[in-house]
Amino acid sequence: MTTTPTKIEKTQSSHIVVYAALAGNFAIAIVKFIAAWWTNSSAMLSEAIHSLVDTLNEVLLLHGLKKSERAPDATHPFGYGRELYFWAFIVSLMVFALGSIVSIYQGVHHILNPEEIKDPLVNYIVLGIAMLCEGTSWGVALKNFRKEKGKLGYFEAFRRSKDPTTFTVLFEDSAALIGLTIALVGIAASQIFNLPMLDGVASILIGVVLAIAATLLARETKGLLLGESADPKLRNHLMLIAAEDEAVLNANGVLTEQIGAHQVLALLSLEFKDSLTSDDIENCINRIETAAKTAHPEIVTLFIKPQTQKVWLQRMQGRLEQ
């Protein structure tokens, strides 16, 4: 029998993914900077900057995770879940500003002022070690992402994901592996053809890869920050739970909003049977709320609004026409 991961288990899993990426990127950044200084390689310097940016990004994600776990208070009655979305959006901006733009600038500078790479063997060794470390971190993130995506395709799962830590690290590590491959090809080509400017071209291509990754991350985290509906499976199950209760005449509809990686706000519109007393309705609401939160621990607040199906449809139509 399979069990659904609890909110605590999901949060712990997010922390593991970020910590794994942080440890790998920090070690790799130091080695890459040393190699870039030693060999005078533009592509290696771009990769070093890339790893440094990724390290700072993981620190920001951990900060966002910690902030998002704060308990609700008077000023934030539904909690601080969106803190994580805010910091994830900052991460996407940093990937673009500090990673992409700096890499492209460095590449253009090296093309205009080409310098021969010294001791390229050092670069090959460092790139090999970096690929191993990034591959390990990428494997941890991919394993966690697979658990979340279920039967969905990877891109669809990315679009539906509500936890930016997992897909941000996965995107960063994917971009890093692509960047390392470009750096390896660029350094080898500049050595084989004796064209130092190819090293600069590789640096520009690394910047382009980072720009694409940053754009996708910014687009997705912006949607989460502004407020997206919860997973359709959760919405459908809420409707099913409500419709199956003996006191409910019609389950009119449900509105949800994702207010954190594992936090959902929901509103159910129900039409109760006419013969019910106020105590019967109260008991029904308690039953539905208990069943819903048991099946979906991520629901932090569930509002149930008694209204006829006709009124609900009229109001939904009005919302669509606005």
C-alpha cells in the first residue's frame, strides 16, 4: 500500500535537495576559480562565476525555506509560504544578471582580446570533477522531482509544480551540466584549432544557456508568487469528498490558491438539503473539513460557503465577464 508523503516529509526532501546542491556548487566554484586563474581560460571563468551564482542561489533558497515555515500571525493569518516564492524569483534574476550577463560579457571580451590557454590539462581535470559533482547533485534533484511528478511529463510537471526548490535546483544543475559540456568543447576546440577566441565563444554560449534557464524559472516563479490554483487532482478530490456527504444536495464548485510550496487555501460552495437544521449543517461542515485535511494535509484553511447552485453559477459567470 502506498502512502502520500506528509508536509513535513516533503519539506525535508526540499531541504536535502538544496543542501546537496549547495555543497557541490561551493566546492566546484573554488576549484574552477583556481583553474581559471591558472589556465587563463574564459570559459572556465564563466563556469566559476556560474557555480558561485548557484551557490548564492542555494543560500537564498534555504533562507526562503526557513522564512516560509514561520507560523501564521496577526499580520499574516495564512502563514508565510509565499516567502519561498519571492526568494525563488530573486534566484532567477540572479541567474540572469550575475550568471548570464557576466558570462556573455566575459566571452565578448575574450573574443576581442584572445589569450592562449595555459596548461589546458588542468581544465580537463577540473571539468571532469565538476561534471561528477554536478551529476550527483542533479541525480538527487531528479529523483525528488520524479517522486513529485508521478505520471506527468517532465515539462508538464515543471509547469504544475508548486515547490520551486526542486525544479530550481534541477534547472540549475541541468544548465550547469550543459555549460560544462560547452566549456569542455570550447577549450578543446581552441586548443585543437589554435583559435583562442573559441574559448570566448564557449563563454557566450554558456551565458545563453543561463539566460534561457533564468527566463523559464522567472516565468514559473512569477506565476506562483502572484497566486496559482492548487493541483487539479486536489480540487477534484475536494469536490468528490463534499458530493459524497449525505447532507449535501449539490457540490457547486471549489476555488483554491497555492499560498506556499505545501500550503493550500480552499473555498467550497455547497448547497445543503432543505430539511437540515443548523446543527446538521455544522456537523456536515466539520465532517468535510476533517476528511479534506486528512486526505490533503497541505490544506491550511478550508472555507465552506452555503449557497444554491444557481447563485454560484451566476457569480462565477460574473467573475469570467469582468
